Amino acid sequence: MLLNLNNGELRIADDLVFYPGYTFDEFKQTSFYKGQDGIRLINLDGFQEIDEKKYVVNFFFRDGKIYVVSLINCDVDIPEGEEGKRKEIHDLILKQNGIESGTSYKWGEVVSEFDKRSNISSIDIYYAQ
């Protein structure tokens, strides 16, 4: 499953599992830590496989705790100018996982977003602070 809706757990890899309260200090103990400062957006190198799908993964900490994890599915090559199609893919992925975009949970919220200004579509998991 993409995301555990009961507790907000998101498994990127065996040593990188996000959950409410996950800290930058915990991230520093993973194989993905490459000296990032924890203040700016962190982008993982390459694609990460989650449920047999490839994603670009980036995330942001606020006050040392995970605030948002952004997933961009890359299974299909989307031509420039047609990024809205990726949002449709993200919507389908959420639906297949029993997640409705914009639903709030006790641990946070999941949203499928398309930002026309930056021409980026993503699945964003916001963790409650």
C-alpha cells in the first residue's frame, strides 16, 4: 500500500519510513542522508520504487520534523505542456489506494495537486505539526 491511512506511515525504503513526528535527526541515520541541511527542500537522487511504481521523492522538514513529502509518479513520460495528465495518474493512484485527495486524517492530509505556474503535478502528504 502506498500509505498507511491509520498512522500516516509512508515507506520509501527499508531505512526511510516517514510518519508523523519523523525528525531530521532520524533522516540523518539513513542511507539517503548526503549532508543535506534540513532547512531546504530535500530531493532524493534517482527514482524511488513504491508499490512497483517509480517516483521522484522530495520532502521538507519544519522545526526539525517532517512537514510534507511530495511524490511525482514517473512511470509514464509526460510531454512538456501536458503535466495535467500526470495529475490524472496521481488521482488514479490515490483512488486505487482508497485515498480521496484532500481528505484529512488525525495525522495529516493527502492531496493530489497540479500547480499551473510551475507546471508540476504531485501527490503531497502533509503531516500535522
